Amino acid sequence: MENTTIEVLDTNLSIILVQRIAIIAVFAYVLSHTQAFRLIFKKNTTSREKLILVFIFSMISIAGTYFGIPIEGALANVRDTGTIVAGLLAGPVVGTAVGLISGIHRICLGGYTALQCGIATLLGGILAGYIHKRTKPKVPEWITGTITGIGVILLSMGLIIVFAKPYETALSLVKQITIPMSMANSLGIAIFMIIIHNAREHQTKIAALQTHRALRIANVTLPHFRQGLNSMSAEKVAVNILSMTSAAAVAITDLERVLTHIGLGNDHHIKGLPIFTKLTKSCLAQGQITVAQSQKEIGCTAASCPLKSAIVVPLYCRDELVGTLKMYYAHEEALTALDIEFAQGLGQVFGTQLELSALQHKAELAAKAELKALRAQINPHFLFNSLNTIVSFCRTNPDKARKLLIELSEFFRRSLKTARDFVTLQEELEHVDSYLTLEQARFGDRLIIEQDIAPDTLAILIPTFTLQPLVENAVKHGLLAKADGGTIQLVAKTIGRCVEIAITDNGQGIPPAIQEQVLEPGFGKGAGVGLTNVNERLKAIYGIKYALAIHSVEGEGTTVLLHIPIDAEVVVNG
């Protein structure tokens, strides 16, 4: 470098350096709106992303060197702005790398202060990176940056005074450039940090708005996806998305066909047709989000198609690809990174909703299977014993045999033919009466039935096939072990906003050792399994606080209590 000396007053030097900083600040502002610059906002960056940041800030730092003003064989510059910002924002690895690169570059330019300035730049990057890890979030970033900048400039000046020769020239240089360089670099760092802070705040606000919009859409679409992925649910979901976003059209497909297409292009993107766009086929083949910024990339076969850009998001249910969500736009190059992230987020939300729908459907099937198991669980011995009892009455009391046969047929009719999930308490009691009539015919005076049913409880809806297994359990496990039999009491009354139903027997009771186990899934067999099944169904329908309650004293009897909420919303089908 030519050792040229330019006489510049401190004031003029400060103004020139601030002008140089203004150029860097404009570049920083433009850079803050690019995709690459958003890497700064990431908490964990990859090695490739770190290299990109090192390149960007090294260029800024080297530009600060070339913007320098030659004075007495040295340079009054704004190089440290890029190095310190790199360390403060991107951490010690990036800060050190930028300091090393821009320091070596300064040394290569030559001059009697080149080595000292190069070392100071490297130390500035290391120090800024260390501060990045240690600084408290409460301290504004621009204040931290300003103090760090002044500190690094003073360090550089100290190295020049101590090691640069001749001493008198070095001292004269430091007197001229310390204040201008401290002011210009600290100002540049502060402006840079403020720009970054504002860009981060803007990014956070946009992300919050996108999240809010995604949650609104998720809230509206959840009831539709409870039906699963079909043309009806897809159409309702697509209408909601179209009304809440800037998309020109929204489509949803399964793996083979278009389930719905709402918006522009619906004259040839028709519901029910096989998938024909290259973009969608690519998404299904790769199982990944695909983006098209032009009509050609979409691959629509209609030359007059008004759709110019699109995002296609794969829909997964339990890690299995089940379809796609497509958002179309009317202009080319219309998609931003935020649009893509938003669509991807919607796809994930819809996948979760479809998974919940599948789980709900599975739970419903399980509940129906349990009910079928209860109906199929009618003890064959009960059937044989009932038939034997009826046969014995055919000679001695034909009328009674006829009535018992009617009760038996009625019992089986209700047990095997009822398709409804809920029945009234009166209907359930009629089913219980049929069962008890047959059991009384068999055991005679050994089985006494007492009922106290409040009239206002008869219309309450309860899950079908709820009481009979409990009564059967009381007869079989409570009374039959006693030689003289006993009494079964059925009581129903309203307590607050619930109907309480109690089935009591004065049989042998339940041993204390197993009282806590009788309601656990897998415990017991026969009627005992029915008891567990009823308990699980009540908890699934009404909640855990409506589980069966059992009070038993060994040798004295057992009471089983169930509570049915009056305000419960139920659907009576069939």
C-alpha cells in the first residue's frame, strides 16, 4: 500500500467515516429483508448456514477496510463494525471466523499498523462472540454493541501505541483517529443492531399473525375432519381456507382423485377427476412439500388456466400419506417463505386432525365391540336353566310357562336387536324385569325383588345394556352362594343434576382383598366382565367422575351406585 499521508481534521474525518457507515447501514437494511439474513434469527444453525453468515459479514468487514481513509501510513476505518456485529448476533464461531478473515485481509494490505490492527480485529470477533453467550437479554442489543465497539477500538489503539514503530508517529496517529473511529464504528454497530432488532420484531409479528390465522382455520376445520378425509369434509375445509387466506383457489386430494377444488380454475380442476397436475404427482411421489412459482411448474394441461403459482402440502395420518392440500395463487412468483411455512403448518395441523378422527373412529368401533361383547356374553347356563324352568312349568302350570317363554323371547329380543346407543331408564328397567322374572321363576322365594323408582327418573336416557349386567352380577355373585337366597333392591332418584341408581343385594359381599380390583379391566369373568365393561363405558361417555361406585361389606351385601348426568348431551340413534 502506498504510504500516503492526508491531513484531515478530526471533525472532517468523523464526518467521512459516518458517511461510510451510512453506506453500510443502507446495505444492512436491504440485507435484513433477504432470506439469507434470517439465519441470524435461528437459535441453532448448521455448518453450511454458519459459512453463509461468515461470508456475508466478512464482506461487510472487508468493505469497512476499503472505505477507510489513509492517514500517516495507516487507515482510519469502519472494519470492526462487521466483525463485532457478526460475533454479537451469530456467536463465537462466526465472530472468530469473520475476525480472522478480515484481520488477515488487513495485514495483507500492509502498513506499519497492519499487524496490530489485524490482531485487534480478530480479538474483536472473539470478544463479541463471548459477549453473545454471556450478555443478559434485558440489556438492549444496541447498547451492548456500542460499548463493545468502543472497547475494541481502544484495544486496537493500545496495540498500535505499544507495538507500532516509530512511537511518535504511532502516538500522533492514535490522537487523530481514536475519537472518529470510536464514534463511527459504535454508531455503525448501534444502527446495525437496531435494524436487526426491528427486523426480528417484524418477523415475530408476522409469525404471530400467521399462527393466529392457522389456529383460526384449525378451529373451524376440526369439526369437518372429524368425519375423516372425504369429498364432503374436504369441500367444507377448502371453503374455510379460501375465505381466510389470500389464495385464489384451494384444492384437497386423496392419493388418486381431486376431492374438491374451490376458487379459480374450477372449470377444469373438477372434483372427482384423477390427479393430473405434475406438481401434485411430484408431491405424492416424494411425500414432501412442493412449490411452483410459475404456471409451467404447476403442470396444468389447460393452457388458459388462471393459476400461476402453487404450494402442494402432503397430508399424513399416523405417518401414512393420505392426500394433499393445494393452495393456488393468481400471479407468478407470488409465494414467499412465510406463505410456504404457513401452508406447511396447515398440513401438519390437518394431519393431526385426521389422526384424531381416526382415533375417535377407532374408539367408537371399540365401544360398539364392547357392547356387542356384552350382548354376546349372555350366559348359556342362564338360557338352559330358563328353558328347563319353562319346561318344568309346561305340565304343572302351562299359563305360567307361556308367560315365561314370552319374557325369555322379550329378553333376547332386547339383548340382541337393540341398535340404539341410549334408551330411557324405563326401557332399561323393562329389560331388567324380563331377566328377573325368569330368575324368580327358577329360584322362587329365594329371590326377592324390591324396586323404588322415582317417576321423574324414568325418561332419563342411559347407555343401553347398563343395568342388566349389574343386576345379573348381584344375583350370581351376591345371592346364589347363600342357601336361603336374598333380596335385590333397585332404587332410582334425582340428586341435584344427576339421577342416582343403586343396585343393592344382601348377599355374601366382596372380600376386602379384591374390592379395589373388581372394576379393573381384565378382572373376573362372566358377569364380572360385564361389570367392568359397564364401568368403562360410563367413564368413556360421561367422564371418570361418573365411574361406578361399589360399597361392600363381606357377609352383609353389596351396593353398586351409578350416576347419570341429566344435562349430558347424547344422541339417540336407531
